[in-house]
Amino acid sequence: MRRIVFLVVIFLLIPISVQAQEAYIADRIYYVHDKAYNTSISLSRTRASQYAQSILKWSEEYNVDPFLVLAILEAETNFVSRGDYDEGRSIGIGSMKRYLAKDLAAELGLEYSEWRMLDPLELGIRLPVYYLSKLIDRFGDIHQVIVAYNRGPNSGIEDEDAFYLDYLFRVLGRKNYYQEALR
């Protein structure tokens, strides 16, 4: 019995390899995008792998949990990058407000264009991850971060209605599901 407990403890302490994370994230992106209700655009496994690599790269760069990124991108757009979310006010795989995407790109010294924002391998993943890092620095609390990503940094959880609480729980549930699935 002690041996089993010891092995379980050791297993939980061993970090999940980057390759395993990348493969899992790519599979999740491919599956969700394929089942997305809001697109007839297909996504190849190679492209899903590139999305996964980008999520891991920028998550490491900006010190953000890649499973939080994955959960938010899934909740926002099912990994479908379009320019007409929110009646055209939001754009890309992270469904970011256009003005916010422009401001973040300028802050990073990057050239902004709608085409670069629509491409997840350009700004489409990098800017949402960077924005999450800023929200994490500002709030520290994951609940506040998730709500602020969806509603803006000046909204608070205390005045949330059922719709946004549903968003918060969907994102947290997905994030936790992803982490557990790799254990």
C-alpha cells in the first residue's frame, strides 16, 4: 500500500512534458474547432499543433498558465478566428476589442493590423496571453482575471449576473478539466 501511495505522490510531482502538453492542447483545439457551431472553416491537425505551440510559447513568455489561455480561447471563440465578433467590435481567436488589441500591440512595440490579429500565429494568441498577464499582475485573483478578460478590467465579480458567473465557471471548469486530463 505504501508503495502505491509513494508512486502516486511521485507521479503527481513529475512535471508534464512540454510535448505532452502540446499534443493535448493541439488535440483539444482540433476537436473543439471541428465541433464549433460558428464556423464552416476546417482546421488541420498541423495548424492546431501550431496554435498549441503558440499558446505554450506565449504562456511561458508572459508567465500565464497555458490551460487558462486554452480555456479562455475555447470559451470566447471555440478557436475560430473571425473579425465580426460582438457586432464587429471584437476580433480574432481571443475575441479582443479592436481598440484594446491596437493598444496592446503598441505597448509591445508591434505593428498592428487586422490580418495579423486574425492570424492566431501572429497577434491572435500573443495579445490575449499578454493581456491575461497584465490582468494577473493587476488582480492576482484568477476569478477577477477571468471576469475582467470577458467584461473588462473595471468590472467586479460582486455585481456579476448569472450570465457572467456562467462564463467564470465554464472557464474554470475547462481549465481544471485540462489539468486533470494530463495527470
